[in-house]
Amino acid sequence: MPTTPPAFALRQAAFGDWNAVSTLLEANKLPLDGAQAHLADYVVAVAGGEIVATAGLEHHGKVALLRSVAVAPGLQRRGIGRALVTHLIDEAKRRGLRSLHLLSVTAPEYFATFGFKRGPRDNAPSALQASAEFQGACPACAAFMTLPLIDGAGRDEPLPVAVIGAGPVGLAAGARLLERGITPLILEAGAQVGTHLEAYAHVRLFSPWRYNIDSAIAARLAPSGWQRPADTELPLAGELVQRVLRPFAELPEVAPHLHLDTRVLSVSREGFDKVKTAGREAAAFVIRAQCRGEVTEFRARAVIDASGTWGTPNPIGANGLTAIGEPELRNAVFYGIPDVLGEQRSRFAARRTLVVGAGHSAANALLSLAELAAAEPGTQLVWAVRSPSLQRVFGGGEADALPARGRLGTQLKLLRDRGGLAFVPGLRITSLRREAGKIRVDGHDTTGQPVTLEGIDQIICATGQRPDLALAAELRVKLDPWLESTEALGPLIDPNLHSCGTVRPHGHRELSHPEPGFYTVGVKSYGRAPTFLMATGFEQVRSVVAAIAGDLAAADRVELDLPQTGVCSAAPAVVSSGSGGGCCGPAKDAAAATHGLVAAAAANAPKARAACCG
């Protein structure tokens, strides 16, 4: 009687899987040469918590070798190997590869069932000739086989929707696509999901868990036995990665669609440059990416850019350019939120540190430095901001609907008032240079008078972030001219006009561009504006994915209610004509969005800590 096939799941191989993979290869008398170097492009089958099969692709430009198809003895002929090979063929098609090739001694008939055909070994593409398998790992008697992919049967299969970035919003987009039965293609530049969050893993977010977990992600995790954190608790940024993003990324239905170490370089239309119009909408998107050292391309029917802004910080220079001398002093400048009390303690202990910035990231750094100064004699703080007014910096206090965010500004104000730091308001920095082993900072105040700071050892640049616009340079995008947000959002979030942290509800229509099928979401959709909450991004991708699926009724429906900041200054031009409510629209319809690398300590903690919720 036939044996029931074991339950198994496929996932991308990880570095730590090599021992199990090599054992399988040896058990199947397959070569190890060159396999470990391409392990990141292998897939493994897991049953009962153990790796029971593996197969991989070895990329060489637009062609690849299918290799190392190995199933544990005793589990062969049960469909596991077929599932692996089918998955890798589909993956090769998604990447736009021209052809797959292999060498086989014992199983050419098996691979023929997938469409591979024998051919002279001399016909192998030159790019394959230098591979370990062609250089002796496989014997000369091995059959050389080829599967064409371009214009093949799979070419007309529905293309996936590409998601750039595997942070909270990008993964939420993936969850929404799966919810709609649409294949996602999630491309992440980092070695793991949530790379930007890991950069400030030590920082406690000021928004509680209920604002930081997308409902579609939670629905996917629930059947796995996942325990949802308490809604009212404040997580560390690293906890969000460990307790939500990683478990979601490891789900069997998610992992095959996730491509780590894959940095997107550019996005275009297949066969169309930016100028050409006729037929443009029907052309697939082509996403060029650097994947583990090699440039490859993927095809997609739509693109959701959730790549964020954390990787492109604003400079110290007040004019939007790097200050003169800033690049040369980069080893003394930390961009973002350093772990002052942990990993970077020795960098700042007993040093004089200048913190530049007026947001919650700067507040977090200053409060940590103050705590360090209490424990480490000689530690000094200098705080410089460009604006002479600190109303926005100190926030709404008790009026803030997020208490931890309100306490953050209150504690920073208390630190300044007590003389715990040297405070320089209205400073516009123009240049940095070394003098006698220290950093000299030159600039001017709001009246144009010169200002100089001397004796600085380290600088923390917490001046915000900006979007990387190079990715879409060959697409037709429409941005706000100064915020670089999507155009429709610009008037709603312009910090020159208002700071209430509240925007009218928005979705796919505000996040789209003249390029059909291309959407900017998450903190990147806000460009340089410092107002965004993670939950805003979750609602954005819900709407965008509904629009991609053709469900415009759901796409246009608003499903978001967020807390206000307690601070609101608005010019008349942006005050809604609707009755009641705040400066950006009627209160009953307002969708608050508070961005920025902002975080704070837990509700009961004696000291606030601030970080990014974007």
C-alpha cells in the first residue's frame, strides 16, 4: 500500500542549515563543491522540525544551474523533490532568467518530466563553464540538460506583485497580498527582516503594541500558536522584529516569497524607458537588484515601494547638504539613535557630544546621554537645534494621546531647564573641522551672526531622513516639490504649515503615481515630513492591495483611527472647512499620523526613551 506523504514546508535555506544540507548531499552522493557558496539560493523542505530535502540555484547572470536536488533516504518518491524543483523553476521565471541548466548522472529521465532536454555539453552557456560542477565536481558522463524559460509555457502565468522592503509595512503588504490570493515578491536589502528596526533595537517605541501589529499579519500568525503581546505594552524596536516580523517571515506560506540580501537598484517597465507611452500600462515592471553580489532582475505586475527612509539620513548641514568637512569626519558622526547605554557606551562615555536635531530621535539620545553622564564623570551634552522655538520638540505633554510620547518631551524640557546640557537654539551649521584633536562646529544663528562650538568629541546627527528617489528614476512619479512625499499628501503633512500629527484619511489614490501599478507606502510616502505612525502604513497597504485586486470599494474605505499629538499649529490654508475637529479635518474622520524615529519609555518607567515608529 502507498505510504502517506509526510507533511512538509518549504523555506529559504539559512547559513546555519549547511550541516544538514551537506549531510543530505553526501547521502545522495552529490558534490559539495561550490554548494555552500550558493546556499542563500537554496530551498529546504522541513518535516517534523528537521530538514529532509534540499535543492538550489547557482546563478550566473541570466542563466542558472539547478543543482543539489537531494531528499533524505526513505522519503524519496513522495513528491518532496518535485515540490522543490517546481518551486525553483517558478523562482527562476520570476527573476526573469533565460534558462535553467543541470548536470545529472542518475536522473535525466526524472528531470525530463519538468521539460529539461538533453544537449551537447559544449552548448552550455560560457557563464556556466567556470562553475565547480563543470570543472570536475560532476563526471564527464553526466547528462547536460536545459530548460528554456523565456517565451516558455510559464511566461504567461500571472506575475507577482513586488514589495520593496521587509519592514513592518512591507511585510503587512505581503500579508494583504496573500489574503487576496496574489503572489507577493518581497525584496529586502538586509540579511533579515526588520533591518531598519534592528538599527535601533534598544529603543522603546512610544506607541503600544496595538498600533504596531498589522491585523493581516496577526491573522496569519494565529494558527501557528503565536502569542499576541498585550495591546497596551510598549515594545522595544527589537522586540517587534523578534516577536512579530521574524515569526511571520518564517511561516511556510510566506518564506518562499521573501528574498533577503536583495538590494533593489532600480525599477522600470519592460521594454519602455520613461519617455515611451503607447502600450506602457500593459508592460511588466522590471526590478533590477543586487542579490548576494550578483545583479539580477525580477518581473512583476505591480510594485509597492515600502523601502522606508532610515537608510538615507539627512545631513548635519542646515541647507540640506552635508556641512563642509562632514564627510571627512564621518567616523566621529553617528546618524540615528546610538545605543548610548549599551553597545556604544565607550564611544560617548567621558566625551563631549553634540546632538543635532529637534525630533524624538534627538530627545532619546539626549536622555540616554544624561543618564550616562550621571554614571560616567566627564560626559558632557550639547544640544543644537535649528529653530528658536521648541514647542514642537517638547510636544503636547499631558494632552498627547500617547502618554509615553508626551512624557518624552516633558522630560527633555526638564533636563534643559535644570541645566543638564548646553543648549544652542537657532543654530544653522555650515562646517566642521578638526582642531587640536577636537571638532570645531561653525554656523550662524537666525539673525545671521556667526556661532562657533569648540571641544566636541562626537556628534549625533538626528536631523531626520529622506527618501531614496533613485529607485524610481526611470518611472513616471509625481512628488511634492519640497517634501518629496507623494504629491497628494504634501499639503496635508507639510511641517511648515502645521504640526498636529493628524492627516485626513488616505489610501491608494493618494499613494499612486502617473505610473500605473506603482505605489509608494509607509514612511517613504511621507518623504521628508516628520509625521508617521506604523499603523498608518498598515492602512495604506490594505487600501493599495485592495486596489491592485480590483476591489475599489474596499480600497476607498477608511479603516483607521489614531491618537493625536496634543500639539497643533495650522495655517488657515490647511484648515478643513468641515465642521468641528482638528486642524486637518473633522475629528470624527481624522487619521492621525505621527512619524519619525520616535520612541519613549514604557508607561510605568521612570525615564522616557524615544524611537521610530515608522
